Amino acid sequence: MGEKELLLALLREQVCGETVQLEQIEPECLEKLYALAKKHDLAHIVGQRLAARKMLGEDEISQKMKTCAMQAVYRYTQLDYELKQICCVLEEAAIPFIPLKGSVLRELYPEPWMRTSCDIDILVHESILEHATRVLAEKLNYKVGEKWGHDISLYSPTGVHLELHYAMIEETQVASSLVVLDRFWDSAIPCESCRYQHRVSDEMFYFYHIAHMAKHVRSGGCGIRPFLDLWILNHRVEHSKPNRDSLLSEGGLLAFAEAAEKIAELWFSGKSCDDALAKQFEKYILGGGTYGTLENSISVRRANAGKLKYIFSRIFVDNSFLVLMFPVLKKHPWLMPFGQVMRWFKLLFDGKLRLAAVELRMNANISEDQELSAKRLLRYLGLEQGDSQ
């Protein structure tokens, strides 16, 4: 059993409840397993499962796996404490809000610490963003960071990162998804025993999860974890598939959702799959890690734009991307040309010029076969469209 098969087997046992047969793991395989699990931010689950099976020793890799599990518990405890504080403060201030992403998903796992997050995501109405930011700064001593086109960053005194979202435009890698996401608040209802904390309908939450996955896939990859989330949403949550599919179809994401569900079932339900494009999708995800790879990102952008247009698009980015970087452009669109220049200076002074040069060199080295392969994959996923930033 290779490291990929071993990783998926351990996830099925720890999270999905399946009992798997495993032999003693050789040190070389354990090292490869740790590297793959770490790449996908799943080493804590693997470490916990192997420790429970008494398959870890005192060697360096075993100790690293045990440490990952302990760090995950600590990270969850810290995030959970801050989330409860935030919810209490927003509730007391009569500010309607919706917890997003990991804050919701972790409650569906066998143990909440298994679903790691690097930050807390909460949605508020744009009209009360400044008020919500001020309340959190005053009541919890949160430090206000940079504002983007869809959220503003805040940091707790202990360093916990809060992304206070006020728009869903981050998920518009598939432009038609905005038709659905514009109604995000419309499906929200107050949580039990709360007046201002809300949750959205199952189909809207599912759509948002799929849209978020699609965004990352078009940006280079999303890792294994969202597929594990997807399996849990399909197997551990009461739902109406017709309602989910109707919303996905309206938002142009039904083909992507079906492909993603196929991979989730392959990995976590043990179903067979002989689809060559599904196998290509699997390879794309496994090779990318949690945040994907630059090569993946360039390949899919090239597939949508072509070599020369891709280069041009990286020098002169789309206005929608500039608005994300410089929110003031939303009110003053006549400043867009200055935004392009400011972006160039930002690349220069933020030390990202070297990364941009690496990206252009990598673009030159991508073959026509790689571009065609990426085009076939995007077509299969229903994500073949104009280039997005």
C-alpha cells in the first residue's frame, strides 16, 4: 500500500468510521506518508489514528505526527474560544452575522479538532461592516488589518486571524455563481436560542462549499480536505439532493459538483472509477496540496486564455481583481489605470517581483500538451470560461 492509499485508508477509519486492515508501516513509507499528509494539512488526523493503533514509535517522524495531533487540538481550542467570544459580542451588539466554512464544518466531524482552520470566517452585512469592526476592536481588543474587496482582516491579542466578510464576490471564479450567492442572506435564519447569529439553508451552504472549492481548483488546487468535507456533507447531513442540484445548476456548478462528489466517493466510500478525466482531476488535486501549485494555476489560466493573452493578463490584470486589491476603486472606477500602476509598485516593494518572474518563466515552459490537458479537465469540470484573476 502506497502513501496515498495509506493516507486515504487512515482518513476513512478516523473520520468515516470504516475499519481498515493495515500492516506495519516501514520507516521510509511512514516518512512519505507524513510528507503527503502534511502537504494536505491532515497529518494531525493521520498521527492520531496511527497513535491509537500503536503504530508510532519514538523516531523523528512518529514524534512529528504526535506533535501535529497535539497542535491541532490546541489550535482548535484557541479558535473555538475566540469564536465564542466573537459570537457573544456580536449578539450583544445586535449585529446579524453568519459563521462560515470551518466554523460550521468542524461540528460535523467525529471530533471538532479534526477539521483544522487557519482562521475564523464570519459574514456581516456590508452596511454595518464598520460598526462590527469597531465593536470587535473595542470589546475584544482586535487589531484591524487590511481591507479587501470582500473582507477585512482582524487579529486577536493572541494572534487569531478573523476574516470579517461583507461580500461573497471571492467565489466568482465561476461568474454565474454570483446569481446564487447574491441571495446568501435571503436563505439565512436565526440559530436556536440566538437572535442575531444566523445559519443558511443546507442547499445554500452546500453551494457555497462547492463554489469555494471551484475557486481554488481554478487557482491551482484545493487539497484533499474539502473532499472530506464534501463526503461528510453528503453522508452525515440530512439533505434534499434535488434542492442542492437545482441551486448548483442555476449557479453553473453542477458539473463541477458531480466531478468532486465522484472523487469524494472514490476516496472515502471505496467506490470504483474508470473515468480517465476523473483520474486526471484526482492527480491534479493530490499533486497540488492544500493551496495548489503555481504550475497548476498557470496551466488552467493558460487553458482559458492562451500563452500570449495569459502574459498580457498578468501584466494588466482585470478590473475586478484591482477592486479586490484596492477597494476604493469600487467607488472611483476612473482611477483604474492608477490601480494598475499601484499594483506594479506593490509587486516591487512587497518583494513579489521575483515570484512574478518565476511565474512568467514557468508559463514559457508549459507545453502545448499540458495546456490541452488542462483544457480537457476544465471542460470536464464545467469551469472552461474566460480567464479570471
